[in-house]
Amino acid sequence: MNDLVRLKLADRSANPKDGIVFIAQRILPTLELCKKLEGDKKMVAGGRLSGAIALSWIVNAESVQERDALITSLPVWPLMETTVTPFTCDVRMQAVQARLDQMKNQGGAR
């Protein structure tokens, strides 16, 4: 399954000295891990977002658990706001079909 994963820095109130530590201990190790994940075909496409301290990738994982483990393994993750958008039509189709069936059973369709 493929998902769009966006990570955006949650707090920008750090001073420049903290920025050195942030880059050395969080950003560079995260980018190194992402490079490996791209080679392993776990991160299909993406990268940094312009004008923000943010990253966006399409992640390829076999399960929600694998996807979550991959995201939380990123050194920068604890400092980021994370959003995940699934790219799966099957799950949405099942939900819509269930809603349609419910509406039909309630007499809503003629």
C-alpha cells in the first residue's frame, strides 16, 4: 500500500545554536535513513517541501504497522507534526458501498 506522509516541524521557536544540534542530530540522520529507504523501495518519491521545515514522501509499506514503524524510526519524527493520507481506493470503495447498502436498507434509494 502507498501512503502520502507529510512531516512538518511542530515548533520553530528554537535559537540558532539549537539549529546546529537539530541539523546534526535529527535532519542529517533522517535524510540518510530516507536515502536507504528509497534504495529499499520503501520511500517511492518525495523529499523536502520548499519554504518550510517539512518533508513529504510516498511510502510503500505492506501494512499500517510497517508504515507506522517506518515513520517513527525517523530521527526527526518526535519533533514533527505528521499526517498520513492513504492512496487506497479499495478501502474507500468498501466504505462507500457499505454506506450505499445502508441507505438502500433504510429506503433512501428508489
